[in-house]
Amino acid sequence: MANVTRYDPFNIDNVFDDFFKGFMVRPMRMEGLPKGPEIKMDVHENDKSYTVKAEVPGVKKEDIHVSIDGNTVSISAEVKKESEQKEGDRLVRSERYFGQVARSFSLGSDIDEGGAQAKYTDGVLELTLPKKAAATAKQLTIN
């Protein structure tokens, strides 16, 4: 037997429930739009340091900036890409991209900024981030 429910068309509480039912339930995809550059990376840890390898292809090392604040590391780069196709003296196509890409992440322990090193080779930024020595507890003697 079907359940019978009473419907009141003047009840304002149910008006918006029915109106928005199913609205924005399905995820939206932005397919077909060109994706901007991304910084993809690997992070390895040992007892004394972290090693980060980040892909930043097509960027000059002067345009890459790394900052360390406690256990948070931020990498940013200014990306400049230009390509032109010419037929004789006539420009047929020109594609340009100027922008900035950035990525920040937190590590498990604080970083010793003084011992941190960075190397950029073949589009891969390699960071060696030594861990800060843990503060040892000091036992006080009572006089």
C-alpha cells in the first residue's frame, strides 16, 4: 500500500526544497579548457633531511623562488612561453603564455633554513632540506 502524505501548496518551507531538488548535485567538469602549468613533485625523507624533486620545465632558474617558513615550503615560478609560426614575412600563428605557478606544502618537522640547498637541472628543481635539531629538554636543579 502506498504512503499517503498531505501536501500544502502554501507551505513556504517546501517550495524551495522542490525548486532546488537535484540542482547542483552533479559535479561540473571544465573539459576542453587548457590546463595551466603545474608543479609536480616527489618528497623523500630520511633521518636528517627531506629531499624534494619538483618538475618546473621550461623555466629559467632566475625565475624560480623558494621560501621556507618553519615547516612550510613554498615554490613559485614565473612561466613565459612564446611560439611563433611564420610563412615568409607573414605571421601565421602566435601563441603566448605568461603567468605564475606556485605550490606550498608542509613537512613533518621544521627545516634548518641555513643548511637548505637548491639545484636546478634539466627542468627539475632539487631541494635538500635538513631537519632542525630537536630541542633537548633541560633538567633544572632546585636549590
